[in-house]
Amino acid sequence: MITNNDNKNKNNFKKVAIIGFGPAGICSTKSAIENGLNPTVFEMSSDLGGVWSKSNGKVWDNLTTNVSRYTMSFSDFLNEEINDEPYNNDENNMYPHHSSIYKYLNKYVDHFNLKKFVKFNSKVIKVEKVFKTNDNFKLNVTYKSTNNNNNNNNNNNNNNNNNNNEGDDDFTSEIFDFLIVCTGVFSEPQECGLYENELKQFTGKIIHSQDYKNNNDRSGKSIVVLGSSMSACEITSEVSKVTSRCYHVGHEVHHVYNKHLPYRKNQIAPLDCVIYQRKEAYERQDLPREEFLKQKNKMNKLYCPKQDSDRYPNSKIAIAPGYKSMGLVISSEYVTQFENGSISVFCGDQFTISSSCGKSVTFSNCKGDSHTVEDIDEIIICNGYKTDLSFFEKSVLDALDYKPEDTKRPILLYRNLFAKDLKNIGFASFFRGLFFCEMELITRWMCLVFTGNHPYPNYYQYKNGIKDRNFKINLDNAPQYLIAGSTTYCDLVALEIGVLPDFDKLKITDPILYDLIWNGHFTPAIYRLVGPGSNPKLAKELIEKVNNNYNIYIKKINNK
């Protein structure tokens, strides 16, 4: 049950519109209620979950998480059950199937009674600023039913000022004080038509990764997977188990991290326990840039030994130190499938498909190298997704510096949530690599600002934040994700909004809890120990439980 403080009395007439009811929309709704706001959620489908809902077509049959179920948890409701059975420590539970994440989101929504705030089958068509005075304004949200059997979503006033060809009765408008946009960076697939000229003479099958479901009916076939993303590597790994030939073609070559990495005392542990460990994350963050890059190279050699160019100089997946793209993907099978000859790799140096004829396909890179393969049955294009903010008027899109084709930075935001001169609007999921905990902290920050309990960033904060962001984008070794790392980014936001515990003080008052937080495993519940929305008793229980479960799991996998 969500409990509200005095904010409820002050803000219960303030209305906030939330677009999308995936993970970001779900925690936005809960954060709004916690802060005494009155939310209305517009979800264009008939289901919750966003990318985790099978009905939206963005997950394939065997997709599992590439981080642990605890990283895929919100701060005050633990993701610890699967298939309605009690949690047990095996790999399928630590890295659960997408259906388990969907069930978790449903349980979260039911536990906090959030569904009553949602208008399902409701697509937002237009958002306009109205009643403008200085830098204050309200928002007129126009939406329509996407359910053919229900063209009347509530009995609100119809909007007569739209640019659509359908009748006015199909549209409804409501006025809101605030807006949280949770449509994210996976709104629409990038067009396969980007390769129209290169593939116009190809006579085989072409699909986008959104339409890939499994490797059925691909046995013995020759397939090309185009793209450098996580999904490209995972789909390549899966189809290569049954194909006669599988080619992976991509602009970039990434370090491939296993879901289990070298850990203390010659052990292995879940990736989360290694990368997100707080003490080490802080130590890395404090290093000078050159030293940080050296440390990063050392980590990559340790965690990706098969990609060490010093040891395997002729390997197609080896990466030389200082190579421009230093991103990572997470896959437990990609390297194994490459090593056993199931995958032929043409990645890095801007490798892409340059031409085709019949079932013949040619790959080329920026160095002039090319390779032609024959008898290709299918090409799976994994060129990712893009944002869709077409419901905003031009003045808002201009303020956002909207670039839908830019997968790293489609909009210009301070700390990835606020835009200049748009104090009433927040953005909850507009950069890649975002986990549930980060989404939740961002939405808590927004709602504190909306209710006047935390200041909106001033001009100098905004200017310096954008300057730092642009600096990172323009680096020769630009980061794959525009955040420093989950632990340090979460702590930065938590410190900003007053929910980060004082580590020095905690070391004295509760050394056992301090040790779990500082030297133990990353747990989202830390952000419920102090400050707005805190629940110290529950937070401590969850921190202890997650650390204990991780330790049991680590012991188990090292005793096999």
C-alpha cells in the first residue's frame, strides 16, 4: 500500500499525464501517487509492460535478462518469484525469462493498486502547451481509442483542433498540470528501408529483429544477422545453433561479457556483483581519465580473454587496446558459438552490407575490405529502435533538440530527465542501458520537482549538465551509454533528491549494514533507507535478503 504524507493535501488536485505503462510508466505512476499527485496513464495497447509484454512483439521466445533479477527490481518490491513458485538459486532464476519480468511487473502493479489509473487502448495524438504565463503552462493532451470496439474513452470534451482525417468523435482532450513521457527509445523499429539500395536485388527473406521469435524453420539455412547491438549478438547466437552458415555483420565490434565474470578468490559471480559493486565503482569513478581507460582495458582483458588481441591477434572478435568502440554486450553463448565455428564475424571498421544480387550478399568496410557470400536464405536486420515524439508541437521538439535517428541522444536533457524551459514535462526512459532502479529514481526526482519539494535545475546547472553530456558524446572513445554506470548514476540522483544514506555516518551507527551496502552487492532498496518515501525497516530487510541470496548463488555455482 502506498502511503502519502502532507503532499497529498497540497497536491491532490494537481493532475499529471503519463504516456506509456511499461516499467518507466509503472514507477512514474507510483511516484506520482507517493507525492500526492493525481495520475492518468495513457497506454496505447491493451496490456502493461512495454517491451516486456509479449503482445507488443519486441521480445523473442527465449529472451532472458542480461542482468540479474535483483537489478531488474524496484526499490521496495523485490523480484524474487518465478512462475508463481518460491525463488530458488539457479541460473534460470538469477537471469529470468522475459515472461518472469512481465509477471513481476504485474505483481508490482497489483500490489500498489496502480491499474485503476490507466486508460488502456488509448493513444496520445497531440500534446499542446496552454494557459501560458511566463515559463508556466498547462498541457492539453488529446488521445484516441485504439480499441475498435470502444471508440469512447470516458465522456470528456472532444478535441476539435486536430490534423487527423478521422471524425472529431474519435478524439478526447484533457488538461493536465504536468506530463511524464515514458515511451522511451524503443517506440518504433528503425526502417529496414535504410538498406533499400543495398538489398533491392536480394531475393531472400528480410526481417527486422522485432519480427524474430525463434530459430524454428531455420535449420540448415544460411543467414546474415546485421547489427552490433545486444539483440544482434543474442539472435546470432541462437540462430547459429541450427543454421548451416551464420554471418554476423556490424559497424562495431564490442567486448562480449558473460553473465558470470571472474570474482574474488578465483571465483565467478553474476555480472551485477562484479560491475555494480559500490566500493569499486566509486574507485573507478575517481580515476583520472587516462587511468580510467587503462583500468577499463585491464577489466576487458580479464573479463573477455578470448578478445585479447595480444593473445589472439588474428581473431575476428579480438579488440586492440585503444580501439575507438569500447562498448560491451552481454551474452553467455556468443563467444562459444564463434569459437566452435558456428558464427562467421564481419564486425568493426564500419562493416555493413554494401550490395546484393539474388541470394548473393557482399559485406564491405571503411578500409576497402569486402567479402561476398552466396546462397543466403534470410537477412535479420538488428538496427535497433527509435523514439516517437510526434505528439509534441514544434516548439517543444525544438526545445528538446529532437533527433529521432540518434539512438544515443535523441533528445537533449539535463541529467536525462528535464528539458530547458519545459518545467512541467519530464522524460523517464530516454537513454539506453536503463534498469528499473534508475527509472524509479528519475521518476521520484520528477515528482518531487512537480510538487515543489525539490527545485527545478537552474540555468547554470542545466548549462553545465548539457556541456558535460556533449563532451562525452564527442570523445574519441565516446561511452556506449551516456551515464557513468548504474551504481554511481543512481547514487548521484539519490544524493540530489535526499535519498542516499550518509555512508560515513552509517559506518559508525550500523557497521553491518554499511558493509552490506559498501562492500556487498548492489541493491535498489538502499534508496528507501532515508529521505522522501523512505521505509527503513523494509529497506534493511531487502538489503540483507538480496546479499544473502547472491552469496548463496555464488557459492552454489562455484561448487559445481
